Amino acid sequence: MSLYNLFAENVILPLSDVLLKRNIKGNLDFLMDSQWWSREKIIEYQNKRLRALILHSYENVPYYTNLFKRLKLTPSDFQTVKDLIKLPILTKSEIKKNRDSLLAKNIEKKDTMQICSSGSTGEPLCYFLDKKAYGFQMATNLRGLYWHGFRLGDKNIKISQNERNTLEKRVQDFLNRTTYVFSKHLTSENIQSTIDKIIETKPKLIYGYPDPLKFMADYIIRNNISMPAPKLINTSGNILFPENRKQIETAFGTKIADAYSCEGAPNLFQCNHSSMYHISMEYAITEVLNLNDTKAKYGRLITTNLHNYAMPFIRYDTQDFIQTEDVVCGCGRELDVVGKISGRDSDILKAPSGKYLIVHNFTGYFEYLDSIKQFQVRQEAIDFFRILIMVEDNFSSSLKAEIELYWKNYIGSEAKVIVDIVESIPLEKSGKRRFLIRDNKIIL
Ligand SMILES: [Zn+2]
């Protein structure tokens, strides 16, 4: 650890915490300790925070005051995490309808920040987070990076599809030794200039969405570029598929630590001892429900942020699907583990037989076909699937027929499957790439 790391952690961070009214440093110290707590102690902490959140919501948030009255519930009905089932799921459309009544009356606007998230479907949701909750969220993310050897003050590059537009963020970047690269369009020129910045600054860490990094990896491999390997790449914001991980790691000559977070704000961070993700249970309660709203190992991630008092989301439906695992990770941390993150429910297809098809069904197949660069599956009717593929020069027409036959058998003979070779597969407005698209007339 360098002197600058110590300075960043013990001088810059506490100072900016005071100026910006958040407590990243205190929360980070807490989280570095709580990660080693026993499961019982973690659950006890969650129960305590939940009781406080429920009481606050009941007393200060009109939406919840009304909801509790309507359901004839009082805060004393909520003693542990298991009692959460007494409340309905909070959907994105419910939030949009009740934005004003979800705001706490006793929290001043200056102590909150508005966050607008595009989500992986590109449908934006704007909400308020109190600055303290933001500080906790940032600390969970930093803890994840610390697992992989990064320290605050290490040089890093952030590749983003959004412009850096506030002075505060630019000052923060300067102090944190962050080089911010705004790369909206992934042209060869932009990719080359990002690579030049990596060569010039030799960062320890590169942050980015998986898809832009995958395009960069293609470019690096194609042009046989050699550059200094960062210690770590941190991906988030979109699903990182195994074949993309492999390619990015090869091109950049380093390991990826993947993370997940969303507007409801759970934080999942890949462990340094396994390929699994740890849930930051100190930050949010995570429930997993199947399509019938019953508890399951694989299903929709429902989250309750234990720290956001400005606009509490209790049992928020993230619409993302995850696979939890009943194992204790080899690292010794008893925080719950997640094996896979599968994306939004609009990224799930439904075969005529009723069988669900998720991204991993397809990536597990396409990753072994060298002559296919990218794919996207579009379900246009309950019995009609169109698979778009971008191919390499060595692609043969017999393979096209083979793919059609394989997926027809897999999905079921009632379905028609067509493979179209295309020049490009467009990204979503948000800059993210979708692998599966189900026509919205087809209900799961
Ligand atoms: Zn672990």
C-alpha cells in the first residue's frame, strides 16, 4: 500500500464524507468487519434494521401509512425478515404512480439525491436516495474491490456511456486518480483512444460495462495490441456471460471481478475465492421468488433497501433473475451467495409447451461455435423464434441449418425457428446489449 492510498483513505475520503454528507469511510470500516460475522449475527442485524425501517415508513411515508392501514398492519407485525411476506411486492409501475407519496416527510431534500437508472430494458426510473444510503452503497462496492486487492487511491480508468457533467464528480475523479472515459459510440477511433489512455496511465483497475469491454477486447485481439495489464477489471451494469468474460480477460491479460447493483440497491460482488457472488446483506434484504411469487432458489430478485429512508422501497421487484446457492463460500464469509445472474424477465422466452428459456440456455450453446460472433434471439409469437447471428468468414451454411434444427428440437416441434445472418445487432438505447427479446404480447 502506497502513501497515496493511506492519504486517499484517511484524509480525502473522510473529508469528502463531511463535505458531501455521507459516510463511506465509516461504512467501509463497518463492512470490513461485518463481512466476518456469523450468519446469525448478520440476520440479527437485518432484523433490527428492518424494524427501524418499517417504523420510519409507517410514521413518515404516506404511501406506507396508507398501505399499512389498508392491510390492518402495524409496525409490531414486523419483527423479522420472515414477516416481510405480509406486504405486497412493490413494482416499478407502482413507484411511478406513487412517487410523491413514497417520499418521507421528515427528510429534507438537501439530504437526498435523485438517481435515474435506465435499467437493462432502458425504461428509466427516477427515485430519491438519502445521502447516507448512498454512502453505504458506495462502501459495499469498495469492499468488493478491496477483496480483489484494489485500494482507494490506486489509479483507475472508468469507461462510461454517460458524460461526466458535474464539477463535484470531476474533483472526486482527480482525487481518486480516476481517468474518466466517455465513450458513447464504440467506433474504432474511440476504442483506440481509450486504449491509448490505458497505455499512458497504466491503471490498476478498469471499470466498465461488459459489452463495451467486449468490443474493446475484440479490437485488441484483432489488432494484436499489447498493453500494460491492469490488476483488475470490474464489470457491472449488465450481465457478464462466460464467453465474454474469457475474451475480455484474455485481451486485457487480467481477471474480472463482476458486480451487480440496481435501483432497489442490493449489491452483489464476486468473491475473490470463487466464481460466486456475495450478497451485501448488511445493505439490503434479498428475496428470490418464482413466477408464482413463492420462495425459490432461482427466480426474481426482490429487494428491501435497509438504509434508504428518503424513499423506502420495501420488497421492490428488480425484475432481474438470480440463482442462489445453498453453500457457504470457501472464503469463510457467511454472506449469502449467488451462482448466476440472468437478467430481466423481458429477457426470458416461453416455449409453446410452457418451458422457460433463459439466456444461459443459449450462451451455453453459442459459446462453442467459433464462427459466430454474436447472437440475439427474438420471440415474435408464442410459436415463432428468430435467431439473429453475426458470423465470421468461416461460417458455413450447413451450420445455419444445424442451428435451426437444434433449437427447433430444443424449444419443441410446435415452434418455428428461423436463423437470420445479420451485419450488426443493435444495442438498446441505454447502450446495453440484449440477448433475448420477447414480444410484449407474450405473457409469462
Ligand atoms: Zn466468498
